[in-house]
Amino acid sequence: MLQQPCPAFWLKAAVGLALTTGLLWKPAPVVEAQRAGRSAARPVQKAAPKSSPKGTPQSPSAPLASPGKPLPAGALQTFVEQLAARPALQGARLGIHIEDAETGEVLADVAGEKRFLPASNMKLVTTAAALDVLGPDFRVRTSVYVPLPDANGVVTGDLTLVGRGDPTISDRYNADKKDTRLTPLEQLADQVAAAGIREITGDVVGDESYFRAAPLGDGWGWDDLQWYYGAEVSALSVADNHVTLTVAPTRPGEKVAVTCTPATDYITLRNEAVTAAGKETDTFGLHRGLADNVIELYGALPPNGGRELGVAIHDPARFAAHLFRDMLVRRGIVVRGGVRRADANMRQRQPLALETLREVAFIESPPLSLWVRTTNKISSNLYAELLLRHLGKTRGTADKDADVAGCEVVAEFLSRAGVAVAELKIRDGSGLSRLDNLTPGALTTLLRFMRKHPAWDVFYDSLPIAGVDGTLRSRMKGTRAAENLRAKTGTLDDVSALAGYVTAANGRVLVFSFVANYLNTARTAGVAAGDDLGKAMAEYTGAAAKTAAVETEQ
């Protein structure tokens, strides 16, 4: 029986990227660095490891996958066994499963039915389930409600900004990549002003009550929570629920220069970091408390050490209300009150009386197909978690929290896709949880199922392309896998995963899943092994022959 998530509360845990194809994304601070910089913040756009890094031990008998060196029949199973036997990976645990996409014939297998921590490969499951259950045209509405204004445009009471789980209220989709405005939120403020409202006597309320759900995933690490990839999840999410700090060196011994996007006084910045005298000194670090918005900068930043850092904010709905209040004031609207948040528990006691209110502004989200593309291309945890909560809200058991119910909906979808879910664990939508587990065989079964799904084109187009875009933009360049292999990456401190599709040299489409757990210091070797597998599959020329599954003792 599938183990279900336990209820989670805020303190239970202890307390984009510019795509080279498409015009809808802007740079994100770090791409899928799911445990980046816990004590010392890391620079933006760190290059991905090359496929064969210097010093990575290679099995001397392993066939090398490279352009012009085909991998014949029978060699693919030998290759994956030798890949798993590389000395650098002997402390790790590897699972590999490769099938013919059309016939389901197993071409190679190493521990394919064993359970592994999937990291962001979980997003393949969440996005596929969302396309199946909600459909690619699913949209949501964000609304602004007020009591009926008087003839002078005075609202006696609160203005309520109601979120319904739209992840796209940010600058990510601005056509001008240098435009950092929160355009959707600005549009709502324009509509409020156009409605003739001149004064609000009460507060601006950020209403996130659409989802009754924990703001954090079950099994998330507390040391992820200050970074953008561990941001709290809310039905009212704005600016991806994080701020971007641009940190620049100044003169040696002087404090570093810091700017914040979006510009806001919602956070409190305590800057004690200084510029180092030499390039060899880098002790710069950042800390944000688990339940506040005080960001402390400390240590020494080298003269060439400028960087951008995505820092999660606490209480996203209140953050949205704060930003919206500022926008209203800039439009000449007087707001007498402050800002506050309304969640599902509060609304259970004090329901929003829509029959007495007027909707003075609204926006519609882009279609879910675009959410899925963003989720998989740049590996957005926030998008995946909002998709999970929509699944729970739309199809799940009504008396359960939306995140818990969403995990059940995902499990039901996997069962319909032919996956044996009885011993798997689904605890979140993004793969940031350390409690998730999937098998390589389950992922390849899902990938084959999606090839026959009505939303196949949307799903396939959402996957990063090797050597081209997303989280694979720097990997497998100059090989037959480049511009061919499409796959979802997965990264945690000790995990490297890759699962998707590749067309072999013989024209056959292969589905595959590669996952390495317990990498520790061998993370670079794990990434290299995934790349080498991708290159080998692209060079495969042999007719398939069924092979017995081989399990290696890891």
C-alpha cells in the first residue's frame, strides 16, 4: 500500500535561468542547485561539469560513447554494467533502466526495480499527472475584491487580493528580459485604479486560503529553506516567492554593495560583509532565519566575486500584499491600513463574504502547458508544488490537505499508467523531499505511457534538450546526444539523476532512467556517468535483444 504523506506544518522541518531557445524565461540565480550554498552563497551561472572531467576514473574496458564510435548489439548492457562499476562510483548506489519506447523491450538494466531518491525526476511524475488530470489548457484566476465603494471612490473596509495557485505572477515572462516589473500584479493595480477607487480605509489582505496545505513539503531539509529553491508554497505566490540579491565588491575593507529585486522593504537587510583584498579570500555567506525576513550578509567577498543570490521570503501571501499595497500607493490610492494574510484556517472561521463584495480586478494565468514547460525546463520546485496542490484541490479527497491529497492523486495516475506504486513513496511534487522514492523501472514505464497520451507533445516539449536549453544546456555538447536527448535532470547533494528520451543511431527511440544516490564527493562523477550513458544510447546501433535484469550490490 502506498505510504501517504503525514501532515506538515511550517516549523516541522526544524523549526529562471535564461533559456537559449524560447523567449519566456529570464535568468534564475542558480539552476536546480537543490542544495546550493548552505553556509556560503554560490555565484550565479556556474558551469555544468563536463562529461569526462579530469581525474574521473574510467573502467578501462568500458566502450567509450563518442561521435563516430557506434555501440553494437549486446554492448549496451555491458556498458551500463561497466558504468556502474567505475571506481569513482563504488561508494554510491546506481540504478539504470533502458527500454525500447515502442515495444517496451528491456535493452539494459542495473537495479532497475530498486528504490532510489529521485530528486527532481519527481517532476516528471507531477507534470505528467497534471497534464492528465487538469489538462494543458487549465488556467486559474487571481482576483481583487472590495466592499462597494462610495461615490467618491472610498472603500470602507479591506481590499482583498485572492490567489488561486497561479505560479506565474512574476517577471519571468516579461518579453524584455531586463524588465524586472511584476507585470501581472501591476496590471491588477491598474485595474483597481481604473475602477475609480481612491481610498481604502482598511488593510490590503493577501488571501491564500484557496489551498489548505502546508507551506513546505514533507521531508524538506531545513537548510534548503532560505534559498529560492526551498521557498514556501502559497496559493498567492508572487515573484517566485523569493528576492534576488545582487552582491558586488567595492573597495578592499569596505562593505559590499547589495541591491534587491524586486525592490522592497519587506525584508530587513543586515550587511556586514566586506570586500576582500585578494582574489583568494572568499568567506562570504548569507543567512535568513526560518521564520523571519531578516537577511544577514557576512564574511569577505573577493574583488572578482560578484554574484546573484535567490533568497526565499517567509510568508509569501503577506509579501504579495505588501508589494500590492506599494503599487496602489504609487497610483495615488490612499491606503489607511497595513497588510495582513488570510489562510484557510482563518477563512474557516471568517469566510470571505463574496456576496457583499465587488471584484474590481482580475487576471487569468497562462495555460498549464506553460507551467509544465517552466517546471521541467528550469526545474522549478515552486511550480511543481503548486501543480501538486491543484491536483489535490481538483481531484483529491476533500477532507485532506491539498498537498496530501495531491500525492494520492499522483499515485492513482501512476497506477493507471501501469506503474506498480505499492512500495513507492510520493511525499511532494518537486523531489526536494528526502522521503520520496521511485524506481528507474517506474520512470521508464511512465515515459512510455506518456508517448501515447493526448498531451504527449506538451510533455515532450517541456523537457530540457541536451546541449541546447534548460538544465541540460551545457551537457553532451558535440555528441550525437546533443539536440537529440530530451530528459529531466535531478540534483541533490548526494543525488544525480537523468530520465527521458533519446533517438539511437539505428533510429529507435529509447526511454531511460539513470539515478545515482549516495554520491557524496563523487557528484561530478555521477553527472559524468549520466552524460556518458546519454552518449552511449545515442550511438546505439544494434538490434535489441532481451536481457536479464542485472542487480549490482551497491
